[in-house]
Amino acid sequence: VFDKYINKIGGNAVIALQFALLKAMSNNKIWKFLNPYAKTLPKPVGNVIGGGMHTNEFSTDVQEFLLIPQSSFIQENVEVNRKLHTRIGNIIKARHVTDEGAWIPDEMSNEEVLQFLHDFLSTRDDHVEVKLGLDIAASSLYKNKFYHYKNFSSEVKSKQLSKDEQVELVNSWIEKYGLFYVEDPVEENDFESFTKLNNVRKGCLICGDDLITTNLQRMKKAVKMGAVSCVIIKPNQIGSVIKTKEVVDYAHEHGIKTIISHRSGETMDATISHLAVAWNIPYIKCGIYGKEREAKLNELIKIEQKL
């Protein structure tokens, strides 16, 4: 019934109404209403250092540097990310955060941040392993058939890369820094370059956000081409709970990992936390710092306590 109104009133309005109905029908227990047998919770993917389109200040070209703790318990993972967020901010003496609560590094390039985080995580003395990921948001760097970097490394600030050179760069970062996850490594319509990376880097999740846009037809094309091993899920990107579930189901049926995600302009609503549990989504990307981000994580902790 709602899907036919998406084009008339917009996906944000439709998804907000659907979320409100789900809350009312479930007495604010959406996860249990949708899946009474749910028993697993997602691992958080947390944005700790950032730049790109998430800030107007001069920062890294890479939009998000991500921490992915590997405990079996959501509360422990959340606590680890919060502690690391504080420690990292103190070490790099950051004074400002992006619009998603990630630290804006002062005069650190992409390569310098990668090296710092790799060394920092490698020397941690903690029983919870934390893996490193990136959201390159490469479409924001792509113009006139080249990727344009303004803060590439300490030696070379400005740099232009061709499509093949971008693939080589991402490959080298995965290898050198042991990356577990790379989101949007190339621009949003370059399925072929996604496929090149995904075929070579089986140990790293090659994730499509702008490539897929929570759209089933684009998801099918990516699966057919072997372009991704992971996909970002954003309900208000497609504007329908039903259409979102179709993409999640199709991805899981074809062995593609799913990550349900917040948006930059967030609210306190925590419905995506419930959907992650109900739909057995293994990861949730909702930041680390900021009340809009923490609301999702705190909701998961409450669900874990009930389970």
C-alpha cells in the first residue's frame, strides 16, 4: 500500500510512517515482532577518524576510518569502540569532529592516518580484536575520469589517479594495512573495478553503498558480476521497509554480507537496531560518538540484555 506513494510524498516520509506503525504494532519491540526467534546481534562498525564530504575543514580525502571490534557481545564491542575513540582523539590531539562524530585529524594525510591506526591497533594489549576498515566514498573524489586527492600523503598532497591506478591504490592499502573492510573504493557506476577488487581481495569485505543504493536491481547486477562481498543497507535510501527487506534477503541468499547503516543527517530513532536483530544482519554502521549515534548502540545493548 505504501510503496505506490513513495514517488508522491518521498521515501523519508514513507519510511518514517512505516517505522511509526511498526513501533505501535510491536509495543516498541520491533525486533521481537518481526522475528520472535532472533538471537544474534550485529557487530558495530564505528567511525573514528574522518574527512571527505563529512566536514568543511581540510582533512583526509578518505571519508571514514572505521573500527570493527570482534567480541561476541554487543555491549563489549560498544565499550571498546568508545574507549578507543577517546584514546585516539587524545593521541592525535583532535579538536573537532565531523558531522558523524569522527575526529578530524590536524595535518594528517590519508597515508599517515592509515599507518597510525594500523600501528595503534597492532600494539593494543586487549583481549578484544579490533579490525580496521575504510569508507573511501570514491564518488566524491571522481571527476573528469580521474580520482582527485588533496591530502594523499605527507610527501605528495595533490594527486590524480586513473581508474586502474585507483584499484592499485586500494589493493596496496588492503595489503599494507591489513584492511578488513573497504566501502565504496571506486566510483558508484564502476561495477567492473569493484569486480576486479572483489576477485583479488577475498579476505577483505568489498562493500557497495553508492554502488547499490539499497536497490534490488543494482544488487542483482552486482551479484551477477561478482562486484561485492558486502552491501550497505539504508531503509530511507530506498524509502520502503518491504523493499529494504528484499535487498537484505537477496544479499543473504547469495552469500553477501549486509551492514545496516545510519545516515549523515541522523535522528534519535533506533529502528535500524531492531531491524538488524530481526533480519540477522551481521553488522551495523552507526558511528561511535554523538547522541544520535549512541541511541542505536544503546538500543542494541538493551536488546542483548533481554535476549
